[in-house]
Amino acid sequence: MITGLGDSDSRLIMELVANISPVPEILARHGLTAQGFKMKARNKMWVAAYREAREKWNSAASVQMRIKYKAGMLLEDLLPDMFIIAKDTSIPATSRAEMTKQLGQLSQTIHAARPGEGSDNMGAIVNINILGGEKVVVDGRSKAIEADPV
């Protein structure tokens, strides 16, 4: 997420910077009209975030990030089609089962637990950026309790 903006604005900016889909499609996906987009483009914070994201995106150091992000966005666009295949009873059951399996594997790949964390780790991490450059991190995730073997 881009610092200082909500998740939807961050996603909108990244989609615009990545330039995978035509702008009208991106705006429609975000429920924005051309007028709504113009309003965002007049917001100095939004424009600064867009410029920062574009510079980072176009830097030589971000090739790996660009490939990963574009692949993820393209794959996300395919999810509705994959779901249709999995639900279509005119498609052989083995093909539908394979698609369901692939969707499950995709879900596990994207939501994989970090090393040392369980998949049922509850809570959130909140980053607060304070003017002047100081950053406060509040980690509200539950921690696993190590039990001695009996």
C-alpha cells in the first residue's frame, strides 16, 4: 500500500502505473467516472503518490517487482473465468476438479503463512507515519505460545 493513501487509491495508482489495462477499464473497475478521476488528479497527495509510484515502477531496480505485480494482476483478471470453468457442468468433471484444485493452490500461494507464523495468526500490523519522518509500528497479531512437552 502507498503511504498516506487508502488501499483502493493505492491499488488504483498501481494499476494506472502498471499500464496493463486501458484507463477506462481501470476506472470502471474502481467505480470511478472521468469526473471522479479528475478530482483525484487535483489532490496533491494523490498526485505525489502517483509520481512516486511511477518513478519507482520505472526504475531499473524494480524489474522483478514489475514482473511479479503484472503477473499477479493478469492472474487476478483470470479468476472469474477460472471460476466459470469450475462451475460449468458442461465441462468434464475432471477438468472442473482440476480448475478447483488450481484455484485452491493459488489461494495457498497468495495467503501462505510467513516463516514462524501459523496460518491462523489473528490481528494486524498498523504502520503510522508521523510528520517529520518518524514511523510507529503497532503489531497486534497474536503470538503462538510454546508449550513444554509433557
